[in-house]
Amino acid sequence: MASARSERTILLLVAAVQFVNLLDVMMVMPLGPDLAAALGIPLSDLGLVGGSYTAAAALSGVAGAFFLDRFDRRSALAVAMLGLVVATAAGGLATGLSTLLAARVLAGAFGGPAAAISLSIVADVIPPERRGKAMGVVMGAYSFAAVFGVPAGLELARRGGFQVPFFAVAGLGVLVAGLATALLPSMRGHIGGAAAPGSALRELRALLGRPLVARSYLATTALMMASFLIIPNISAYVQNNLGYPRERLGLLYLAGGALSFVVMRTAGPLLDRLGAFRTSLSGAALLVAVLYAGFHAYVPGLPVLAVFVGFMTGTTICNISYSTLASKVPLPSERARFASMQSAVQHLASALAAFVSARMLRELPDGRLDGMGGVAALAIACALVFCPLLLWIERQVALDLAGRAGPALPARPAGSLSRPPRP
């Protein structure tokens, strides 16, 4: 078991990797209207840009499930980060929709495995009873990306063009990848003996054949679709439908990210005490309320800031609750395989949601998006499906962990009594 100091170092490095990975994804969606104007992309097709990344990440996640558990975590992470850096820089060289989609596909091919490996490292190092707090630290990268990264990217794009944020993130990725490679310890404890021919496929089939794993991936699908039906279109929606000014868009991400950071720091310890289901209920309730009042049937006078912050907070609580619970589903020897498939499911669901929203939406002559009410209704349905699935998974995980731990006390040999038998 790693010492407390080495645990903190590993968590900070993993959080830095997640920051770059998430920033690469998160900055593209707020830049959507800028990309549309510079590259001649219809606003209603912006979901394709986000969907191309997530579809590629899904395919790479499936591929990674066959081999990631057979490599040192540090080496695998270094390769994934190198590919992500190159692909992000390529995004800044895009000249139209086709070249931008190609760059995002390449980024997804490496970004998906990078996320899976990062979460596997946390599960390897941190014991289950403290994993909620650890996941809160790592997933705090989401808030940092929203608080610092996205507003900075929006400002860089406003001043220097959409290319500048891509190059800046690529440069940051080089730095983080170098630090992670230099400071992370070698992690090979999960590697077993030499693999027999066809064993990877048998192991993957065995993993997917477990009902708990299947329901876990179903919950992943519901949660990702609830979020990504909205996320690729939220920047265009608040600007063109709700009249929010472009020059103040960074403030939305700053406020939403700051509150999400507080939520992360609070939700992690609560998860360790209350469990995933009870913690996530508050997030799901907030998410459904915001989806209805802010997107399905917009309440006149409702501040755009409240809509945006409420959406980010609700999704943050649900995400950290589910990620912590899902980390307890696989056995140690199958964590990267499980996480890689989970990443594939996450990205496939996100891509499906992005593509569906692109088909449901239509750009009106005045620039507004028509059809957000229907998109929000579908997102609400997905959020409502997520909650009972999470309850079932939490109960089954508790039973499985108790079974792995075995009986609390060893069975007493026959005839050994703590006191003499009664006459």
C-alpha cells in the first residue's frame, strides 16, 4: 500500500492528467459558435463535433479493454497522453468541418484510454473506504477545467482566434505528461502471468456477462445521455435563445466551475458516509428541475447563471457518485479492462446523445435553436432512469464486497468451546 505522501502525489498527477483531458473536451463545446463562424459550420451541427470525439473514444475504449491490463499503468498513460497532445494541436490547424472532425476523432482515440487508465490508477492505490474522497480530488479536475481552463480558452479565442486554445492545451499536455512519466511509480501489480491465446476475449466476455457489470454500464449510458444531450448545445442555446452575451460567456463557466469544485470537495466525504444513491438523489433532483425550467419550458426571468450553474452542479454530483460506486465493481485484476469498457460506454452514449440532439435541433433564421424542449425532455427521462439503476448497483456492490471479504471471524473448530459444556 502506498504511503499517504505518495498517495497524494499520485492523486495530484492523475488529477493533472484528467485536467488536460477534460479541458480538451470541455473547451470545444463552448467554442462551438466561434468554430461555426470561423469554419462555416451550421450551429445545429455542432453536436457532430462533440460526437466525433466521443465516438472515437468509445471505439478505443473497446480496443483498450483487450490489452490495457497487460501493461504498466505508467507506460500506458504516457502513450495515451502523447497521442492526445498531438491530436489537440491538430485541432488548431483545422480548416473546415472535415478536418476538425478528423482531429477530434484522433483526440478521442487517445483521450478515452487516458481517462480509463487514470481511474484505474486511483482504484489500484486507494482502498475502497477512502475512494470517495480520492475520487473527489481527481474529479475536481472537472471544476478546475471549468473555473480556469474554459474561461481562459474562451478569452484566448476571442483575442487570438479559435486556434490559440488548442495550441495552449497541447503545450500544457506536454508538461503534464512529462511530469506524470517522471514522477509516477511503475504499476505492474495488476499484471498476471503470460496470457494464453484468446484469454483477453474470454476475460472480456466473462466481465460483460456479469449482471452487475451490465447494469453498471446501463447506468453509465443513462447518465451520459442526460448530460450530453444538452452539453454540446448549451453555449449556442444561452447565447442565441436566451440572449446571453458572448463576452461574458467565460463568467458562466467560472461560476459553474467554482461551485462544482465546492460540491466535489463536499460530495466525496459524504459519499463515504452516506453512499452513492442517497448522495446522487440530490444531484438528480436538481438536474431534472433545471432541465425542465431552463430548457424544456423556460421560465421567463430565470437567470441564465442559475440555469447554467444548476446544470453543472447536478451533473457533477451524479458523476462523482456514480464514478465512486463504479470503481468498486471490478476485481483488481480487471480494473483497467472494466474502466476501458466503461469509458467506451460513456463515450458511445455521449456520441449517441450528441448525434441525436443534432438531428432533433434546427437553426432558425434568427440564429435560435428550435427543438430544445424535446431534447430536454429526453434528457429528463434519462436522468430518471439513472436513479433506480444506481440503487440496485449500490446494494449489489455491498453484497459482493462482503462476499470478497469473507466471514468476519474464522469458523471455530469442532469441539473447541469457550466454556465447558453444560452437564
